[in-house]
Amino acid sequence: MNLYKDKQIRKGSKFPQNTIRGILLPKIKIRILLRGEHNMCGVVGYIGEKQVAPILIEGLSKLEYRGYDSAGVAILDGTEIKVRKYKGRMSILEEHLKEENIKGTLGIGHTRWATHGEPSDRNSHPHTNCSGSIALIHNGIIENYMKLKEWLIEINGDHFKSETDSEVIAHLIDYFYEGDLLDAVYKAIDKMEGAYAIGVICKDEPDKIIAVRKDSPLIVGIGENENFIASDIPALLKYTRNMYLIENDEVVLLTKDGIKIFNELRQIVKREVLKVTWDAQAAEKEGYTHFMMKEINEQPKGVHDTLHRRLDKEGNIVLDGIKITKEDLEKINKIYIVACGTAYHAGLVGKYAIEKFAKIPVEIDIASEFRYRDPFIDENTLFIAVSQSGETLDTLAALREAKRKGARILSIVNVVGSSVSRESDDVFYTWAGPEIAVASTKAYTTQLVSMYLVALHMAVTKGMLTDVQYKTYMEELKAIPEKIKKILGNTEKIQQLADAQFNNENVFYIGRGVDVAVAYEGSLKLKEISYIHSEAIAAGELKHGTIALVEQDRLIVALATQDKLYDKMLSNIQEVRARGAYVIAVAKEGNKEIEKVADKVIYIPDTLDELTPILSVIPLQIFSYYIAVARGCDVDKPKNLAKSVTVE
Ligand code: AGP
């Protein structure tokens, strides 16, 4: 995994040797830290002599990029644990705490990115046991939480206040608690399956915090008469630059005077102190200069999680959020996919996949048009809304219009509990995690995976695919995350091409078949972050007018990833080259002929024609990024744009 290469912005902001992100590090540890991490929420904890509330607020405010739909704290104010938690941005919690001014020098805090249970006060963290004597914060997912919950209800009659997987942990620790919190935590984690970084406090042991790490990031901050825990370094930089990186299956006991790290066999382990040298801003971006490049590099994980969370042990697709039966599908005679911007471009690929795999006619439309054109809809219509934020007003209004006319509503959404998901009959959540950069990248590729899974699920339900066909598609889909990593591991050439082309003011993106959909997305990425005028067009359409704009050195990005349309694309490339265009082509590895017709070729790993969009868009994202950087643009916050467009 070469996450580090992309941090090197063009002007060679190289980090000194044997340092990563400017931190002097023994090599091994970091690699362990990053693999397969869940980074959906932010946790923080403090034990010391200072008032804890402001320290928790400061820490959480630096972790909001990890999740921002609800936040809460638990503070031991001498005798009891006070839990204050609210749906919404951290500022709401901050207001409440300022008003109430809870005293205490021991506490834990959490900012949430909902996975299990919609954002609400009761689903916010911290969670407690029935009596409130134990409070807990959790980042990650407890896979077997439902079994544990039923078990605790059956043998202990526990009453649960929330829909979350996390609350189960607090009850489990309570079940094993016999006056030794560390022991109870060990017994509890022995029963848990999944990923977790947890922080636990107990009013009967007011001198400690217990923290545990398993496949979710956890660090410990070392202070004078105080110590800290957090999901990530930015939360603690204001107080200390001395950190311990906690490894998998380690349990930490923090007191104000000391830190003990235990392994899973309860043996104390030694750990080198890390001295952090970089600022908080850089930290939130994990050393990347922009959130966009950080999120581009998070796509292997987003695609992996979005895919594998929908596969059972036999590799069958299980869409828990979608209750569409075979009978329902038989009745559906029309599907609309409706969205805006990048989500609309994902819908274009979805149309292609559903018609190809499930043989159901699909109409794709931009929401701002759909909502006013009085489309024909009835109870045999399936309306699919696609939205990262789930709050885009045009998409929401189109959804309501379709619902009013009797359509069944399926939404593909990234934000749990958002308006679009709440107003849908069926919801397919993408697992991209929080997307901060305005230019959508990881949400798009996870939307594509979602489209393929929905289309394959429909095809299997309707018996439209043979086992061999189904297995072939699934094997190829499972190979995609590694193939994305391969592209991310080799971005120099794309950066050099961007360096050579960033002064263009007009660019065309061309393609055939499903490549046209990716051409639209590539063109939008360039427009929205570099302010270069660019247009996407089906290559076969060029000769009907647009080719009049092709002249000497006109930059054309040509997608040629479809085997059955490859020769046609070669001639389209020759067509524009003959008029002086400079062509950068994107093609599958092994297709060498294209080097004879294009000026430059960016290769992507081979895969099935239908699945290439998840790979071919990556070089286009990176190309746009480096052009925007070369032009000195504010990549993460482009002018005139908002991350979620909640106005008409
Ligand atoms: C994409 O990079 C843009 N941020 C924008 O086009 C976006 O895709 C569009 O506004 C839709 O947003 P949504 O997915 O949150 O509904």
C-alpha cells in the first residue's frame, strides 16, 4: 500500500528520510496501523488534573472529519458519570456543555458516523450499562452484536436504550464486572467479533480509563500528570506530541500518573514513544495535502467494505436493506435512476448494469429536470435515488414526486439516517465513510459497486444469470480493490501528464459504451476543481458537430476500455488526432495498439468491460487533482460549490 507517495505535492514537499509524515518512526509499526482500519467515528478520552470538558471538546472538534452526525461525552463529576450526547454537529454538544459546565477531570468523548441506528440522541455515544455506572465510547462495528444483545436480554434481562451495536459492549462489560474493570473488559472482548476502538470509564474506579484496540485506530497521548486516548493524532496535538501507537488486540490502562499496555495474554508490553512534529490540519488529512487525495486513496477500502458487507460466507449477495422480492421484481416494468452531479454519473453506469444483467428497462434522469417533467410513474415503477449526502434537495424532491405517484423508492446513500434514506422504502448504504472534499471520489466508486450489486441481485432473483456468469462477475468484483491499489501505487505518470497539460482551457472527454458515463465523471472532476472548461461526449457523436472544435493541441482524454468497441475508439482517436488534437488515452493493460494512435496512454488493470468504470475513473480523478494543484486551486473547497446542495 503506497499511501505515502501521493502526499508528495508537485513542488517536492518531500519528507526527510526514515520519517513518515515528519514523524521519526521505527518502520514496522505504521504498516500494522493502517491495514483494514475502520475510521468511521472519532473517540477521545482524558484523565488528569485539568477540567476534562474543554479537552474533550477540543479533541472532538479535531476528529469531526471522521464523522459528524452526532456527538457526546461522559464525565465523572466526582460521584456519578454524567452523559451528555446530542444528534447533530459537535457545536450543539459544545453549547450544552458550556451552559451546564460539568466539573470533572476524567471523561470520554465521541463524534459519530452512523452505521447501526440512525443519528439520534439515543443512538449517540457514550453508551452506558443499565445503572449508568459504566460508560463507553466505540469506533468500529461489532459483527455479532445482535446475538450478544439477545443473550444479555435472555440471561440478564438487560434493557437497551439504543439501536446501536456499541451499547451492547457496555452491557457486556457490566455483566462481567466484579470490581475489576480491566478484568471485565478482557472478558467482554473475548466474546466480541468485529472491529473496535473503545474507551471505558466506571464510577466505581474513578482513577482509570480502559481502552482497547482491534482493527480500529487508537493512540495514547502521554502527558505530565495526565494522559489521553484518541482515534487519531489531531485530537491531542494541542496537549502533547508524545504518543503511543496501540497495536491490534492490545488493552491500555490509563491513570493520571501512568500508562500500562497489555497484550491479549494480559502481559505488559513495552512501546516506543512517538514524537509527532506536524500540525493538526495536516494530521486530519493523515499527511495528505488535500482531503480529495486522501479520499482517492481510501477507495480500495470503501469499495472493499461496500462489497464484502453484502456477501455471506458462500459469497452470495445479501442486501439486508432491500426487501424487493422476486414477485416485486416481476411486477416492476420500469426503473428510474435519478440523481445529481457525480451521483447521476454513477446512475448512468447503474442503468447500463441493470439493463445488462437484469434486463429491466431503466430511464436515467437528472433530478432537477425529473421533478418537473411529469414522468409516467405508477405502482409498478421502481425509483432509485442516488446521493452521497442524502440531503440534495433536487434528488429529495424528485423522490417525493415519484412516491406521490406510487413508485417504490430504493436509495443508494452514503450518510446513514439522511433525509433521502429516511424517505425510502429500501436503502443501500455505501461504505465510503465521511467524504469531506467537495469533489466526490470515494462516494462515486462505492456507488458504482452498489449499482453492480443491486443489478446482480435483481438478475439472480429473476434467474437471469447462470451460476458461472454470477461467479465470474463476483470474482472480478472482489478483485477490484487490489486493482485500484495498483493504480494508486503508480501515479507519477499521471502527475507528469497533468504537469504538462495544466494550462489547457478547453478539454474534451470521449468514450463509447459505458466509457461515456465515465467520461462525464472525468469531465466534471476537472471542471469543478480546476475551473477548466471541459465537455464529455460519446466518441461516435463527434462527427455530428463537436469535432468542429477540435484543433491543434486540443487536449482530448479518450477512454478505450471496452473490448468490443476498442477498434471503433482507435478510429475515433485517429479522427481527432488528424485534426491536431493531443490525445491521452485510458486503456486496459495489454492493449498496446492504442500506443500507435494516442499521444499518451494510461493503463488500468484488466477486468470485465462492465466493471471498468470503477478502475478507469481513478486516473481521471488523479489527473484532475494534479491539474488543479498545478493551477493553485483550492482543491477541497472549489469556488461556488457546496458539498451538499440543499437548495433548489
Ligand atoms: C461532485 O463532485 C459534486 N460534489 C456534486 O456534483 C455532487 O455529486 C452532487 O451535488 C450530488 O450530491 P449528492 O451525491 O450528495 O446528492
